[in-house]
Amino acid sequence: MTVPTLTLNNRTEIPQLGLGVFQVPPAQTADVVTQALQVGYRHIDTAQMYQNEQEVGEALRAADVPREELWITSKLNNGFHRPDDARRAFDESLARLGLEQLDLFLIHWPLPTRYDGDYVSTWRTMVEFVEDGRTRSIGVSNFQPEHLDRIVAETGVVPAVNQIEAHPYLTNEAAREASHRHGTLVEAWSPLAQGAVLDDDVIGKIAAAHGRTPSQVTLRWHVERGDIVFPKTTHRERMEENFAVFDFELSPDDVAAISALDRGEAGRQGPNPDTFDYIPR
């Protein structure tokens, strides 16, 4: 099965489905990524704070997959927003992954209550990594509309993607609409609401009608909304299940019914970007 690609605002193409390795233990990561590549995944999403870049790199080096077929994303550690720290951290990510060039590098969180509220200088530093050719694209993660508006207004550089929490219980429309207004594609993290939506009656009925699983229907809902999605799993059978979402379609009524499950902030599974200020120790 072929995963479709979406075109970013810098005209590079990103696979719409990938594998996320958040909370995958480092000792398991190389094997998990290897299995995903065998299933057919070519888009891997990691981060400095996941502490498994090294193991992702091991799997990439061992795989019989041409580099040009892969899309590798990582993200800046919250503790390294200051420009010199960001430069050093980026170098270290490349070294751990064993790559000369990333496909996408993100500011992981805006941290508006840290660094005197300055995430703009961090963004300017990210631009350097594109200019020197060490990453094809740069973007942000967990940026609210005002965060996006500010970095674009002050730098003139539009993020390629905004990776945000999005799923049927938190459709996160304000952040999605702001991203689209700037020409930024949306990546949905926690696309299954950490599994919470899999027991939902509405999704279950739609899944039964299509002869699919609740996970497949939910991922298909993301795809039909035009978002990039990368569910995390350590089980091969789930990788295969999640990968098989491009040979069926939902009806407009199906999509609307799933979107209507939105609970707003009450449905959020992760931290609120306006107040999240975690720095790893």
C-alpha cells in the first residue's frame, strides 16, 4: 500500500502517515522502527526529549531503505531554546541519528512563560539550519494561534508544519485554522487520544459499518481532514492495522459525526501550550 504525500509550503513532500516513537523505551526503539520500516512506514517522528534518537538512528543505518525514501523528524528540547543551546542541540541530534540532514526539525513547545516569553529568537535560529542545508524543513509544535502569528510577523518565515494535539475529543480547530491561514500543514499528535476514542460508540458504529477497526476509522478521519498523522505503537499487528487506512473512505456524514465528538479543552489529553513550562532535568 502506498502512503500519499502532502506538499509543504517549501514544496517538499511529506508522507501523510508515519510512526511516532514518543514513550517508546530506548531499548525497544531500534526494533520498533525496524519493524515499522518492514511494514512500509517511511516517516518516523522522534524528538530530543524522547531520548531515543540514537536508537532510531541505529534502525535507519541497519535498514535496506534508501535515504531519499525516508522522512525523519526531530524536535528541540525545551531546555535548549537559547540560540547557542539550540545550535549545539541540533548538531547533537544529527550525530545521534547518524544523518547529515534532517527532513524536518521542530520547536517542541513554545514555552511562553519561559525565556522571558522569547520563542522568536529560537525560531530565527531554526532558520539557520535550513539555510545551511542541514534540514530540509522547519516547523513548530504545540503553537497556539498567537504564537504562530507572532513568529511569522516578526521573522517573515512561515513554519512548514504545526504539530498539535488533535483527535476526535479535541479537534483543536483554532490552532488548525491559524495554521492553514499561514499555509502551514497540521500534524496531529495523540491522534487516538491515547486510546480513549477507541471505545467510543459513534466511532464503533462507523467502524462496524465499514468493516474496519475504530483505530482505522479514526486515522482515516484525520487523513480526510488533510492532516499528517503518526500513531505510536510497539506492536507489529497494530502497525499493520494503522497502515491500512488508504483503501477505504468515510462519508461526509461519517466525518461530521466524528468531528461532533469534540469536547474542547475538556478533551485535551496533554498539557495546555499556554501554560506548559516543563524543562527536563
